[in-house]
Amino acid sequence: MVSARPRPPSLRVPGGSGPLWCSLFTERARPSWAPSLQSLPSENPPARGVGRKPGRAFPRHSPSPTARRGRKAMTPKPAGPPDGGWGWVVAAAAFAVNGLSYGLLRSLGLALPDLAEHFDRSAQDTAWVSALALAVQQAASPVGSALSTRWGARPVVMVGGVLTSLGFVFSAFARSLLHLYLGLGVLAGFGWALVFAPALGTLSRYFSRRRVLAVGLALTGNGASSLLLAPTLQFLLDTFGWRGALLLLGAITLHLTPCGALLRPLTLPGDAPAPPRGPLAALGLGLFTRRAFSVFALGTALVGGGYFVPYVHLAPHALDRGLGGYGAALVVAVAAVGDAGARLVCGWLADQGWVPLSRLLAVFGALTGLGLLAVGLVPAVRSEEGWGGPLLAAAGAYGLSAGSYAPLVFGVLPGLVGIGGVVQATGLMMMLMSLGGLLGPPLSGFLRDETGDFTASFLVCGSFILSGSFIYMGLPAALPSCRSASHPATFPPERGELLPAPQVALLSPGGPHSSLDTAC
């Protein structure tokens, strides 16, 4: 019996896909690209160190360097923020959201005299309508952030727009001041809480290099809508009365719903794999366990104690200093124009990466406090015909510094908590500002009643802002140390980038491995 001739062993070209029979090649007629037979591995390789020269053959099943480079190049990398594109549509939506929330809330004071006359109540009683709406809007912002984290920003903002519109419509049929407290104060205020923080948080997720500029552009909706809505509301009050004006404002605020529809969901590498479970996790209260965010929270609460005082008492302070009605209006207008313009300029400046955001936040916060001190210390004018040049200059300086501070306080959040927690951090930051906002104006009014003018009010509130800015100086020490890296990485789950340039890697507290595309 003749045994079958054994089949020659199959050989493979390193990095190739098919067998290469020995009979196809000889050492005499071998193509230049093919390896020699001695360099090809056999199916039964010799033992380690026996019959094999180092550097002559590839290990079994090991791809060639070319194949490894191709496979590495084909591996998909997680995408970061688009830094443009649809993000500008989101910025326009956030601009409208800011205008239809804070801009309308500023202009709502024009309707308070009509409400006081109709219900025969004092100005203090009717002032609680706008005060309650502002308090609910800011205090309930963490609820809007939690719902946005669980269900997405788009449905939450759309529902918030409907609730805000219903609050104005219900208030148009009010029979007592209590109905206005519930309609405008609670229902509309809660609707505003559902739209502002999710919209600003979503905008921060769409941008990286131009983030502060985009946030500053969205925040200018406050001043722009105030210039448009204030005369519009006065026209509606004169033409249709306060009930008809509130009905039409309900129709205007319903436009918050299509603004929410423009907030397209965006998945980023720093997102959690699953929505948080439990109310505490959804509210993001665990962020307070991070030292950097705790320092930021304390400083922001102190700044909020004086930041909103000029919103309420700048015009009365101008009247006390001897300016007439138009002179006081001019002071407020100068501060508002400076505020709106500085938000765009500071947003562009912060995105250049010349100075860390935390340093800019401390500097412009301190300048805001100094601006309030200057407003409180200006001398009185001698006649009502005077325009009050020193007060105009001080108000303009305050407006420029306060407007520069506004985009920074939102733009620094991704660097503190990471891109995945920016929506929750925005809601918590709004709540902290509301705590200070509820303290500042009443304290300012109390000091005015005790001293007879607003000098002590602006000095004390300016000191609050300076104290918060001093606490901001601890932010660089609270952030992890950074070291230059040759290959930038993607954003990790727990931390984001603080500045767009230069590219460095953040060292995690628990180990030496770099895992962050950031700058400090």
C-alpha cells in the first residue's frame, strides 16, 4: 500500500490573506516583494531560541507594521463638540430663549402700575409678581436640568414654553392678586426654569473653541429683547389694557416651544452611558463633592448677593443723586448697552486662550464689584438739568464689567465638571445666583431706608462681589495639574477642557495616565 504523498505546509505572507505554496517560489526565481522561504514561519515553528535568528521572521499571526498602521487608522475615534454647524442654530435658539425669559421678565415691571391701580394694592404688593417669577425661575433651574438630563433638553424646553404661555394666559383672567402670584409667579416662573438652563447647557455642549463667544452671543438676547419688548409692552398696555397685553404675551412666549425643537440631541465622549437614577443624582448634587465646583459655588453665591442690585435700584439711585427721569433712564440705558456689548467682546477674548478662564472670571468679577463701589460713591448733581457725567461713567464701567462676567460664569463650567455634567451644573449655578439675588435687593432697600440713600447699599453689595471674586482665585489650585502632551486625547467622562489652546493632557488624581484634552 502506497502512502499518500504529504501535502506541503501552507505558508502565509505576513500581513497577507491567502496561503503561499512553497512550490510557487524558489530562491532563484523569487519576486522582489516576496520574503524568502527561510524568513517565512512554518506551521510547526521550532522551540523558542532554537533554529531561529532574531529579526528574521515575524511571529505567528502577528500583522506587519503596515497592516497595524492601517488597522489603527481605520479605528474610529470619538467625536468632540462640532464647534459650529448646527451649533449656531442652537445659539440662535438660546438667544431667543434668553430674550423671552430674562428680557421679558425685565420689561414686566411696566405692567405693575396698571395692576396696582386695578386691584387697588400697593406697589410693594404688585412687585412680588415679578420678584416671585424671578425667584421661581432661578430656584427651580436644577429641576429643569435634572429633567433635561433624564429626557433630553428638547422636550423639556418645549414643555417649559407651553407652561410659560399658559401662565400668561391664566393671569389675563385673574380676579385677584393671588391669581397673578400663581399664574405669572409660579406657573410662568417654573416654565422659564425649564427652558433657560437646558438651553444654555446644550449650547455649551456644541462648542469647544468658540464656547464662550457662543454663550456671550446667546446672553445678548437679554438686552436686545429688552429694547424691543419694553416699547412693545407699553404699546400693548395703552392699546389693549393689561389683560389683552398678557394674552398677547402668552402668544409671544409660546415661541419658546419651536426654540426647544431646535435643540438637537448631541452625543459626546464625556456622556454617561445611562441616565442617572434617583432624584439626587439627577439634580447633580454630587457635583458639590468636587473641590473645584464647591469653590465656584461659594464664590457665585456671594457674587449673586450684589449682582442683581443695579437691576432694581440703579434708576432710584440716579434719582436720589439729583437726576431727572430721563437722566435716570439714560444711566440705565448706558449700563445696558455696555452690558450687551461686553458679552460679545469678552466671549471672543476668552476663546483666544491667552488667559485661563478662571483668572478672567476672578478679574472681571472684581471689576464688577469695583464698578458698584464707584456707582455708590459718585457725588450728587446740582440740578435736575444736569446729565450726571460721573454717574454715567460709573454706570458704563459697571455695565462693561458685569457683561464681561456673565459669559465667563457659564463658560467655565465645562472645565470644572466636564461636558457631561454641564447641564446639571448650569441649573445649580442658577439656583446659587437666586439665593444671592433674593438677599441683595431686600438688603439694599433696608440700608436705603436706614441711611436715606443708596450709598451704603452699593458699597455693601459691591463688597459681596469682591468677596466672591477673591474666592474665585482658589479655582486654579482646585483644578488638577496639567502637563504638556504630544498627542491630544478626547474628552473624558469626568472632566472637560478649560481652554481651547494649547493642547495638554490632564493628569487624573488617581494615577499618572493622561486622559484629557485640556488647558489650564
